[in-house]
Amino acid sequence: MTSILSAVAWPYANGPRHIGHVAGFGVPSDVFSRYMRMAGHDVLMVSGTDEHGTPILVQAEHEGVSPQELADRYNRVIVEDLTQLGLSYDLFTRTTTRNHYAVVQEMFRTVHRNGYMVEQTTMGAISPSTGRTLPDRYIEGTCPICGYDGARGDQCDNCGNQLDAAELKNPRSRINGEIPKFVNTEHFFLDLPALADALEAWLRTRTEWRPNVLKFSLNLLEDIRPRAMTRDIDWGIPVPLPGWEKNPAKRLYVWFDAVIGYLSASIEWARRQELAGAATADAWRQWWNEESARTYYFMGKDNITFHSQIWPAELLAYDGRGSRGGEPGPYGTLNLPTEVVSSEFLTMEGKQFSSSRGVVIYVRDMLARYQPDALRYFIATAGPENSDSDFTWAEFKRRTNDELVAGWGNLVNRTASMVHKSFGEIPAPGRLEPVDTALLDQCAAAFTTVGELVASHRQKAAIAEAMRVVGEANKYISDTEPWKLKGPEGSPERERLGTVLNTAAQAVSDCRTLLSPFLPHAAQAVHETFGGTGTVSPLPVIEEVTDLDDDSRTYPVITGDYRLGHTLPAWRRAPLTPGAPVAKPAPVFTKLDDAIVEEELDRLRARA
């Protein structure tokens, strides 16, 4: 058994999340985590809402509420949406907890004490109309290196180079289009050059990463420079140093505090486990201090910089592993990422997602009209795993109807219907013929194939292999024609019918397990359809909790007991029990009417 940390990108709490977001960080991390649990590993899946920074201030001002009120509102919306989608977080929390503040400030103090947080004067961007600091990512202009007109103030997505907002040609604010004013300001910088050798040495060992992620990460080293880790802003975590901590206009950079959330969420989880009597407050160290632990970070490609350079540099600086040396703080030597699993972008009907332009469908709206597993299936089969992909309503309808309903759903329904009609329970098998063993052998072999593909983050190939086995099971039923086996009780035909239907039902059970990480809601329904009891596909729940260090604050978290049904490794065949009752089945998936395509396109046009 291996300790597996699934560190999932933190959705920003300035509005509801759309399906492009969950295609990047949500479904891929959940599929991986569910499989790893089923394979017998000890998984900790953590994340939460990212609630600091200028965008929160801008949106709060627009809505006429305080930043905390805005964060509270969208934190709850996001928690509810991700829970309904079935994302199996051990803890989904938030960055405005006192626990998070304490962990972030301890990280800063240790990095500063080790000599990797240096004070410098720099040019800061100010909005002339509001006097508010403009974060790098809210400034766009022409890249001074490649000439791309759409570079951000922190990096150019066209050439991949790290930038400074003051270097952009023709800079403009993404908030209101005005030309920013640049002024001198004092900030703390993470001394990336002092960590460059350690960063490169570590990156050179990451041979199993997706090639595009590794290449991009190594390219970042070509123009490495100190990076500001504080901001001129009054909404965020105070800088924990004398002369700074009481300054109302200086706060830690939101991207410094957000990535530390993976650690703080792990610590909060352990503290809550201790309160429940389930573990000690140091239980988080299993995933962060033990060298054998493996850590996987899931996000969209626009966040690679922060997960393959900034966060590893912070960890190296905290551990004292840069050119200046140093000693780890109270959290001990912290593990670097095993892999940064970055997805590409999902577009919609050929256009980039844009809430302001109406090119969007929010997770909440999607799940109000369609089954969560239908969305999960589309993301798994057609999502942006290694290249940008496009969501279209026509393709969503086609995959739902032709693959989920006509393929997997049909196999479940026809098998259960014949078992119910002919026996009312799982029949005992008789002598197996070659056609029976051939199907069962294919199902058994798929556990290794599909498992290895999921473990190596090739989820498209994994679900394609599982659905191929579904197709073989459907073919088996067509070839054996059980509806023609009509002999009386005790006859060879009746025995053969029992064998065929037992074989088909076992194949359905195997496919249910193979598809369980992708389609957790359907997996439980299929299990119960064939007389199964107990929980084989645990789903997350929402709990209202009190802040561990501030009794005046409460908030919702996503959590769950995902060990149910997994007392032994569940990634294997579970032999069916002859005699288990099988009732008349209800359809597992809902077939979509052709009209939904135009209906949804009309909704898009109305918002544009």
C-alpha cells in the first residue's frame, strides 16, 4: 500500500465554476483518486476554494458586498456543485480559515529565515481610476519577447516566458481596459535564481510527466528571476514579520498562499480526524514527510508555472535545499510533487469559455438538467487530456445516447431484464463453454489494462478499454441468444440459459467495477440492480463545520468515508452470489431527446 496525495487545484471563489474548470481539475483527479483507493492505496484528496486577491475585491465591489461575504456565497455554491458531481474529496475547505493563515505564515517565516525571501523595490501596477493594485494576471499587453498581443503580466502563454507586467508593450487592464500606472513599491521576492539548480535537478528526474508539461517547466528555467510574493492590497494574509504584519496595505500574494493550501488542507483534515477520534493531528505527515509517499497535482495548463516552478521552489526553500542552504521548519522536510498532471483547455462550441460573453455553461446548470455521470463520461472520453478539446451539445447528446445509453446502459438493462424474467435471481452457472470463458477472461484482463492506464493518467484510453469490454459483453449476448433457450426446469437448455445469464451478469459486474472511477453514481445503481448490498461506490457529503481556531466562523466542507466497500482491494472481480434477487430494472441512464441540442444552443444565443 502506498500513500497517495491527490492535490487538486483550488477553484477561485469569485463566481460559480463552469464545466471547463471541472474538466481540468475535477473529474481527472477524482477518477485517479477513486481508482487508487480501489487498488488498495491510502489516498488523501484535498483542495478548497481560493478566496484572496484582487479579483475577489473587484467582484465584491461590483456586487456591493464585502470580500468575505462574496467568498462565503461562492464557496457554498462551489461546494454544492462539486459534491453533486461526485468528487470524492477527503477535505475540500477554503483559504480563509485560521488554520490556513497559520500554515501560510509559518511557511513564509521559514523561507525568509532560510534566506530565500528577499526584500526589493519594484514597479507595481496601479489602477488610475480606483488606486487599487492590479495583479499581474489582470494586465495584458504585447509580449516583449515574441510579440504576442495577449501576454499576461506574469507570463506569455504563446512563448512560455516569465514576464514582468512593466515589461509589456501597450499594457492594459483586463478589468476596465485602462492603461495602468506603474509606481515604486517594496515587496518580498522568492529568490528563484538561488533555487534554480535544485529546481532543474529535480525536474530532470521527472521523466514520467506528460511531455508538454515537462518541456514547458524546463523552459521556465531559461529566464528564471526573483518573483514577488507580496502585494499592495488589503485583502489577504498579513506578512508575518515585524514592520509588515500590521501594515494594512501589504498582504501575501494570493498565489503564494493558494498553493500552500495543499499542505494546510492536509493539516486541517488531520486535525478534524483527531477531533473525530479517527487519527492523530500529525496524520498528515504520512503524505508529506514519508519519502515513499507519492503526490499528484491536478490542474489546467494555465497553472503549470505555479505547480512546477513556484510551489516546488517554495518547498525547496522551506526545506533549505537551495544554494543558501537552511533548515526545515516545524513541518519537517516536505515532499516535492511526484507529478504535475496538467490538462489542456476545453472550449465550447468552438469558442473559449467566457462568462462575460455568455459562452459558458455552469456546473450547476448542467447538473440541473443532465445526469452527473453523463458529464463525467463526456469529460473522460472527450476531455482536454493532452490537447485542447471542444464541448458541443451535439457531441454530448451523441456520446450519451450512442455510448452510455445504447452501450453500457443497454448491457445492464438487457441482462438484468432477462435474469429477472427467467430466474428472478442470479442463476447458478453450469459447465462453461469456450465462448463463456473467452468473455470472462477478457473482463479479468481488463483490470490490469485499465488500472495501469488510469495510474499513468491516460484516462481516455482507460475508459475506451472499459467500454470495449462492454461491447464484447453485448456481443456475447447477441451471439449466445439466451432468449432462444426455453427448455423446462432441469433440461440442458435451462442449464445453459443459467450459465449464459450468470456469465453475462458477471461481465456486467466486472464492467461496473472497471467504470466505477469514471461513473460512480451509475456504479452503485448497477450493483444494487444485481442484488448487491452495501456501498461499493462511495459519494461525497457536505458537512457544516466550525473553524478550528475561530468559533465565530462556520462553513461547509466536502468530505466522505471512501473506505466503504474497500476493506480489501476492490479493483478486481467480485464473484456474484447465486440466489441474489434481481428485480425488474429501471434504466440507469436517461436518453436525450434530439431537441436538447437546439434548446441549449438557444440558451447560449440568448446569453450572448
